[in-house]
Amino acid sequence: MTEHISLPKADLTDFISDYNYRRNKFINIIKEALSKYGIFSVVNANHEFDKLKPDIFNNLNLFSLLSPAKKQMYSFSDNFEQRGYIDERIVEKIIIGPSFKEDFRDELLLNYVRYKFYLPNIPIREVKNLVPLSEKLLFSLSDIDRLVLQAIALSLDLEKENFNSKIAYGDSPLELLIHSPLIKRQSDLYIPVRTNLEFAAVVSPNCPSQLFLDGRSFDVDKDELVYIAGNYLSYETKEKFRNPENCYLKISENLKNSSQFALMHYVRPRPRALVYDFHDDFSGKDYSDVWFEHLKVKGYLNGTHENWKSSFSKTSFTDEEFVIGILNWELKHRTYNLSKVYPVYMLQFLKQISL
């Protein structure tokens, strides 16, 4: 049975105040939350996701609606899929994409010398505002991440800039992924959140949701900024913080409002890359068959829908146990970005596999 816990909340206005007791309150909340759960949220962060979301979504949708020929104009194969439009990729026999990735390393200011070999940002002529809007959001989140990493360093009795000082020239990315789950029907949506490689953050959709993490559930308010520890923090802090192994965001909502989409980024204080995933291009595909074939290829399921249980040690599972089992296995065995796989409509998947 899932243990329900109130999400630890730290008020950013405490950390930036002139009073030591308020700053210490912020630091202590984060330290305790990361030690016990590996998760906390920051409130009153004044990130611009809510304000920019409608415009970003509209521009994102405009790009996704461009003709294939127009989109291919922004495809740069010599960049090894690190920049520009990616039509589709086949990774372990699963089609991933399409997506559009932009890099903001050449936009870094501060006191660092710009690398001359960084290519200019890619102007999308048909949708001119998409990249500038996203860049604005990236830097808004980056400013918050810097403060959070300062607080984490202080909680460990390290120099305030301990984590920030190790990051230069954008080599450690803050990577932003905007999920647009646009299947227009009633369903529960599970968005897997990768926690095994970086320090991740999720800005929840414009509706109440739940975050499931290592058998615990946390209520998440709309547009709340949630931080989740990963291997980065675990390694850098000599495993003083809990490193969750599986995590997913559940949105129990009839997705009538097309602006309800989730955002995730990997927290390093230098903005680097932005990835848009156009899942709506695959609205006609059967997600259950895609996932079944993938899991069968990986040896997680055997044979057909009818005998899938033979891959497990138990003979019966609740929906939630099955979802957690799949995501836990995925997070441990995948080497690429799980969050870029199709939105995991697990309930739809489960309904087509007789439990």
C-alpha cells in the first residue's frame, strides 16, 4: 500500500531574506527532506512557467503543425541529434520522437568566455517566438536552481558556491523537457521522471496531481516546483541524501484543456539545452502495443498479453504495483532519457492486458 506523505515545502523568500533564522529555516527543510525522502518543493519561487505556458504551448503547437518538409529544414544530422529537429529515432526498437532540441550555451553571460565554436541558436522562421520564450523560461528556472544549490551546499557545511563553482561553459546541462500529452480523451496520465542520473525538477501541470516515488505519494499543487534528488547529488554528497529509484507524476484529469502539460528539467545552474517532445504527432498509435512490444523485446514480458505474468515472481498485481514495477525496471536498465518515451498511458495499457 502506498504511503501518503505531505510534500515538504521550502519558501524561497526565506532564503533570500535578510534574516539568518529565515535562511536557516529554508536550509534545514531542504536538508531534512532530501535525507528522508529525496524530494522537496520550493514555493514562492516566482518562476515564469505559469505566465509563459500559454504562449509556449501555442508556439510549440504551431511548430508541431508545420508540414514535414518545413520541419526537415531544421534538421541537422551532423549535430548527432544534439541540435534542431529530430523526425523520429529508433532506440531499442522503439520509435522516439519527434522532438526539437535547442542549445543555449552560447548565450551564457557572467564572466565566462564564450566558446567561438558554439553555433548560433536556431531561428525558427515560421514560429519566431518559440525559442525566445523558452530561453526566458530556462533562465528563470536557472536563477532558482542556483539558489537551491547554494542552500544544499550550506546544509552540508560546504562553501555556498560549492556546486555552482564546479560548473562552467555549460558542460553540465540544465535540460528542459516540455511534455505535451495531447490525447483528447479521459484517462490517467503517468509521466515518468528520470531520477537516476541527475538532480531533477518538475513543474507540475495546470491541475492538481500526485507524485509517486519509492512507494510514497505526494500531493502536488498546480504549477508547483518540485525537486527530486538523483545520482548527481548522491555522488557529490557522498550519499548523504536519499536517491529515489523510481518516480512518476500522475495527472488524474480529463485533459480538456490543451494547456495542461508538464515540464521537467535537470538541475545544473547553467542553462544549456531545451527539448520539445511532440507526442501529439502519435495520437493515432496504440500505446499499449508499443509498450508491450518494447517490454517483450527487453525480456520483461514473455509471449503474449495472456501470459505476461510469467515474467514476474508474483502471480497477481495491483495496477499501481505493475506501474511501479515497470518504471523501476525501466529506470535501472535504460541508458537514454526515459522521459522522452511516449507519455505512459499505463491505465490504458493495463486495461488491454487482462489482470
